[in-house]
Amino acid sequence: MTARRTYIPALLLIAAIFCRADSPGGGPLTSTEYRAELDRLLSATQQLDSAGNPTPQPLVGLPQTWHVRTDRRVFEVSTEGLQRDVRRYENEKNIANASAIRGRLQSLRSDLDGYEMSPADASANRAALNSILARPEFRKAHGPKWLERIQGWLDQIKQRLLEILRHAVRFLFHILARLFGSSVIPTIGKYFVYGLVGLAVLALGWFAYRTISRGDDLERVDLANVPVSAKEWAVWLTEARAAAARREWREAIHLAYWAGISFLERQGMWKPDRARTPREYLRLLASTSQHRETLKALTQIFELAWYAKRDASERTFSQTLQELEKLGCH
């Protein structure tokens, strides 16, 4: 009984020692210890080559994360990317994969050096800014305090959501690794990225379809506010001749009439306004204007063909062209 009581504490002590040895460093690493660990791994990369030799043990037994304690905070450094590079090297031992491992370690080393750099002294700039803001014209140039508080709360919520999402993704990959093995995680991640790209392409296609399907309506809305003279009278007339070639006489007369209106509007006969009716255009010309009788005849032809839907034929279109020639549209 005494011997059993002696063995139990001894076994507990041994188990504690092994558990501590299995944990990643037994607690957070100091920045000096973290830098030494990165240097040790960088030194191990010198053994990487394409001769088929085994991967150095320091690169195989990596922890999931490094917990690093600095003067300002304790943060986590994930080794997921580094482990992925190591697995890629083990599958295909070549210089490119070895360089990828070495480059990632050097990047982590540079990040640590940059984090430990002393921030630039901004006291002079801050003093200059405070002196500017102390001027009378800036005394009321500040937002409500409650807006600043809301913005702070929103930033905290966003940071918390990102943290939850990061842990959820890490947990998901952990579950997938337990179910399918760690070797298939890169493949699953690849298909996950492909799925996101596919969803983005589908969303873009849907947006393009919606834009095209609404194109006619948007064009009609825009044209309703554009003056007639925004389109050259020659363009109107060309479209009218094209409609006549298709024997669409009503449309041809309609386009030819607007060619005449565009021509007169370009001459400065009135101020552009697309909302006018044909009779209002006619009333804008003085009775002494040399174009009044021509525009009157052109208006009558247009109204009978377009609104009354009669007298639209090749002969009527020829009469419309004759009136346009009297205006100077030829």
C-alpha cells in the first residue's frame, strides 16, 4: 500500500513532464525566444535539397501556433502556411519548394523585426496639429460624442466577428483533418476557393443579365431628358432613310421630322426643351420667319402619319424630304 502511494505521485509528475514537453513551448514565447526559433528553422532549411533526403525534424514537428509575448501584447502566429509549404516539399523535393519554406520563415522574421521597431516620434506633428485645431475657426469642428462611441462599438463588434470567423474556419479545417487526414486539406481548400470564384462569376453574370434586361428602360429614361439637337440632324436623317429602306414609312417620317427640329434648334431658333409638342415648336417661330411655312407643312405631314396613323407611304416620305430640303437639310 505504501509503495502504491509512492508510485502514484511519481507517475503524476512524469505525466506532467511529458505533457509539458508535448505542449508548444510550455507557454508563450518571448520575442527573443521566438526569434531564436525562427533562426533555428531557417538554419534547418539549409538541409533542404532535391536529393531526396528526409525533411529536417524541426520542420516536421511544428506546433499549430506560436504564442508570442512582447512588451505590448501576446499574439498568435499560425504555422498553417508553413506546414502547407513543408507538405508540398515532402511531396515534391525541389529547389522551388525549398525556397518557399525559406521565404515564409524570412517573412515571419521580418514581421517580428517590424513589430518591435520603435514607433516614429509624432509628438512634433501632434503639437502642430493641436495648435491648428485650437484656432477659433476649428472650435466647433468636431462630431457628436455619441457618433464616436457608436463607431467604437461597431469596430469592436467587427473585430469580434472576424475573430469568431477565424476560429470557426480553423475548427472546420481541424474537423476535416480528423475525418479525412491532413493531406487532403490543401485539396479541400483549393476546391473551396474554386467554389467562391464560381459564386462570384455567377453573381457577376446575374448582375450583367439584370443590367442588360433593364437597358431599354434606362435608355428611354435617359432620352426623355436629352434635347433633340443633342443628336445631329444628319444622324436623324440617316436613320429616317434606313427606316424607309425597310419600308417602315411611319417611323421614317417620324425620324425625318425630328431631323428638321434638330436642324432648326441648332440654328438657335429656340431654347432646347424635349418636352415640347410639335405645335409648340411651330408657335415658337415668328410669322415673319422664312422657315415657318415649311415647318408648318412638315408638322402636318408628321401629325397625320404618326398620331393619326394615316397617309404614311413612300409618296408621303418623299414629300417630307422635300420640305426638309427647303429648310436646308440635304
